[in-house]
Amino acid sequence: MLSRTARAVSRAFDARLAEAGGSLPVWLILLALRTSEIPNQRELAEAVGIQGATLTHHLNAMERDGLLTRRRDAANRRVHVVELTPEGEAAFRRMRAAAVAFDRRLRAGFRDDELATLEALLERLAENVAASGDTQRTSAPRRGASAAALE
């Protein structure tokens, strides 16, 4: 049931992001750049939970689309600094609106205490899996984070 629900929610969220002109990887990258002080591409990969080569693929496409720029750090030429362009800011706002609307729809009919219980249970499932060594721990949204918090 968890797998089916996760797949259904993921597909629905992907569809809302696509309607806003994006995708989950693009949203995660824009979100990280917009809400965190990430000084370089390596730290962006860690924050988003995407491997370096995969991140480079997404950044190349986003740069071609005019959503971001990359430049070498003057202090360390091996480091790429990634910054949003005005087009990237606009894309972030479109996808944020889609994420907030989706979050509201997803949470509809739940009381705050029910959502807190659900969050705690899901976190416990993640901790159980991590403790068993069955998966690598990746960066996850901060506890209590929701798209509505971005408003």
C-alpha cells in the first residue's frame, strides 16, 4: 500500500510540475538554489540528493533553457558557482504555485494532529529502512516542510 500510494502521489505531483513547465529534478534544483545558500555545484548535488553526473545533465539542460548560469569560482577554478537567472526565478514561482496547490490538495481533509502523526510514522519507516542498511540516506526535506511553507 505504501508503494502504491507513493507511486500515485509521485505521478500526480510530476504531472502538476509538468503543467507548470518543470519536472521533479528541476523543481528540486530551483528550490535548493532559491531557499538555501549553496555556494557551488558539489554542495547543490548533496542538497538535492542527485549524483554529480546526473546533476550536471540537469544543469546543462537548465542552463540551455536560460534558468540558471554557471561560472567558475574566482578563488577556486575547479568549483562551479550556480545561480538562478530571472527566467529561473519565474520558473521557480510557477512551480512553487503548483507545489503549494498540490500540497493543499494532498492535505485536504486531514487535521493538523493527523498530519503530524502521519509525518512521524513516515519518518519512523524511513529510519527503520536506514537502520537496516537497505538504502543510502539522502538529503530529505526538513521535518515539517511542506510546499505551503514556501508561501
